[in-house]
Amino acid sequence: MRAVENVTGPIPSFDPYERGCPSRDLLDQIGSKWAVLVLGELGRNGTARFGRLRQALAGVSEKMLTQTLRTLERDGLVSRTVYPEVPPHVEYELTPLGQTLREPLKALTDWSVRHIEEVITAREKYDDRTDRTS
């Protein structure tokens, strides 16, 4: 990883196009389907319990949701609060850092909704073309 000099010393240059760059790993994490949807759901509706998240994200398995939440918590994007009750009451919410992803993820989500018909058409053309050549 290269460093850029400034008056206080070298600043690491996190270039996701370079092998081994931690920003590449972060992009992989926050760009996953379930991470985008978990972050979006928490951004839209605020604090949520595991069961509500699982219900809101149709098709996510318990295992995948657990893994996604743990990764997002490890990256500092989601906080997990456990209330000492029986049974335990656990809530998830976006951290201030996670809140900074709301706008870019909403833009990406809006783009996907706005252009899905074009993408479906392109996929169909591609599939027709490759089916004929196979």
C-alpha cells in the first residue's frame, strides 16, 4: 500500500484496486446482498429485533442473517444491544458510521429499481444469444 505525505506524516492510501487493501474487503462486505438489505432496513425503520429483521428480509436464513449482523457489527456499522431479560431481548441499530451509508445505499437501491427492466431485457438478449451459440 502506498502512502501519501502530508505535514503530519504519511497517510495510508487505501486503494481498493490494489491487492490486499482493506478497503477492498470492506467493499465486499457492504456490497453483499444481505448487508445492503440489512443496512437499508435499519436505515428505513430504525432499531429492530432479529425476528423483525428476518421477517422484513424475505428469504434470508437465520444463519445468513446472524453472519451478516456479526460482520456489520464487527465493521462498526451496526450496534447490538442485549437487554438482561428472560428470554434475552436483543436489538440492532445503525451506528453513526452506519448512518453514513444510508444515502449511498439508497441511491444504489433506487438505481436498481429504476433500471431493473432494462437489466432484465439485457439478460434476456444475452441468454438468447448464448443459447444459440451453445
